[in-house]
Amino acid sequence: MDVLGISVTEWIGYLASFVLLISFTMKDVVKLRIVNTIGCAFFVAYGFMLETSWPIVITNAAIILINFYYLFLKKK
């Protein structure tokens, strides 16, 4: 399925890139990690949509775990 001549898989990739880019404009580290996690989740989905691109899936899943660690487990 294409939307505006672009496949849904590509749209997910563009959305992931955009969300990740937005996360790096944030000054609040907690908000940055939350938005970055959302972008990484889109990248994980994108990696699976590319007939499972393991480098994309593994890297972004690892970043999600790191973000969760700092958001929920790390004590200040």
C-alpha cells in the first residue's frame, strides 16, 4: 500500500527519524528520553517491516532499554 507514492514502511521510517530528531531538541532530559523511546519504538517496527533488519531492531531496542533504565530504575 502506498500513500502519496511512498510505502507505509517508508512512512514509518520517516516518522521514526522525525520523532528522534525532535527528541534531540528538548532541554528536559526526561522528556528527551520519553520522546526518544517513542522514536526508537518506531525504528524497531520499521526494522521488522524491512524483512527484519536486525541492526536497526537491535540498536533501537537497546536504546529503549537504556532509556527505561534511566527513566524508571536509576535512583538519583
